[in-house]
Amino acid sequence: MRFEKWQALGNDYLIFEAQELAFALAPGHVRRLCDVHRGVGADGVLVLHRPEEPDSVARLQIFNSDGSEAELSGNGARQAILYLHRHGWTQEDSFAIQTPAGEVRARITAPDTCRMDMGQAAVSSPDYPSGAQDGRGRLRAGGRQWAFQHVSIGNPQCAIGVSGPSELEALELSGIGPEIERHELFPNRTNVSWFCELAPGEIRVRIFERGVGETLSSGTGASGAAVAYVLDGGRSPVVVQLPGGQLTVEVGSDLRVHLTGWARPVYAGMLDAEFVEDLHET
């Protein structure tokens, strides 16, 4: 089974074309593939299917490293889009792909960069059923109270503003992240981001991704934090500084979100036949 490993700001995915899979991937297969000791190792898996809609180039299936399926990943979708363009699924620089969260339309701006229309964010959604219309709330985790902004940007985001870089860097995400991800307020679990302003229109963000844990970056996490920042009076576009690098998020007055960033291949490989057989029995 042929695959490529790609990364975007340190957020890495294994990319498979569905027609080359020996069998459909189940959660156990994904967990084994993403295992850094017994598999290839990655934050998740992307599977590219031939499109079901005539206006789309491909249908994208997104798996987190714990085997759960994600509605959308900004970094994952960007890697898939650049992979599709590089491998000749389309010759066009502007095209759309299908995701469980809906259509994502992208424009290739450089060999390793694209600008994606992430759709319109919402602050009220079924992923925060008890929330107010403005999506603001409070919860307790890690022994303290947190004020947060719920944002739905294809998947649920819980964005938390902090006072500055020192407080941001001191956070122990491995301890407080799981509590918030699985908090009773969020029946489908949630992604969590903490952010602080560095300068007008520039924020620093740390991410705890649902089904993965702390990651070097997340496109939807960066988008959720940028939306929360703009709703709190920040200006757009927002330069988002993450541990893995920089993204730019444009937030419109109607909360329409455009995300620009890079993604690059790491290597191409072929899974060994014995590993594939063992994987199939997982």
C-alpha cells in the first residue's frame, strides 16, 4: 500500500489514495499506522476518494491518531489539496474538495502554499447545546475557571484567551487539555486553543486537538482562536503564531474564514506486505 507523509507546521498526516488501499481503514488500523513505535507515526491519516460531486476534485476522509474521524482539519485539508495538485488530480489552481464538514474551496498561491475558504464560522452549534447565542461560557478545569469562546468552524473549537506569552507558555496542556476536550458541556468533545495577543492583528496560540493531544499546529484551531480574537475586538487579518510556524486567518464581518499557509511532503513509502497483513488482522 503506497502512501506519502506530509506535514504542515509540524502537524503531520499519512496520505493514502482510496483505490490503492487493500482494505477500508477502521479505527484500529489508523491507531496502528499512527503509532510511532509500531507503525509509521503521524498525527492522523488522510484518505482521498474519487469525488461524488461533479464540481469537486476529491472527497477527503480525515482520521485523528486515536482512530476517530474528524469533520475537518485545516492543516490536513491543505496537505490534501497540495497533494492533489502535485499528483495531477487537477491542473487547475482553484478547485474544491468535499469534506464531512462540507465543500472546501482552495486556490494554489505557490508550489507549497494555498488559500482556503473554510466557510462561515458560527458561535452557536449543537456541539455546545447549552451555550448562549454568543457562544461565550465558563468552565472549570485544572483547578481553575476558564472563560471561553465556542466556535464551530467545520468542527468544534473552544478558544481561551490568556493575559500574555508568559501565561500561555506556562500552561500544562497535557493536564488541562483532556478535561476540557471531554467536558460535559461538549457532547462531541472539542478542540481547545489558548491564545494571547502579541501585537495588533497578531496572536500566539497553543493547541490541544481532539483525538490527538497537544500539536505543533492546527488550521481549524488557529481559525477558531482568530475568530475569538476578532470577536473580542482584534483586527483581521490575523497572523497566528504557532509552535510549528505561522498561518494567516482572514475573518470577515460575517465570520467567513479564509486560511492561508504551507504544507510539504516529507517522504513517499510503501507499507511492507507483512505489515499490511498484520494491520489487516488488527
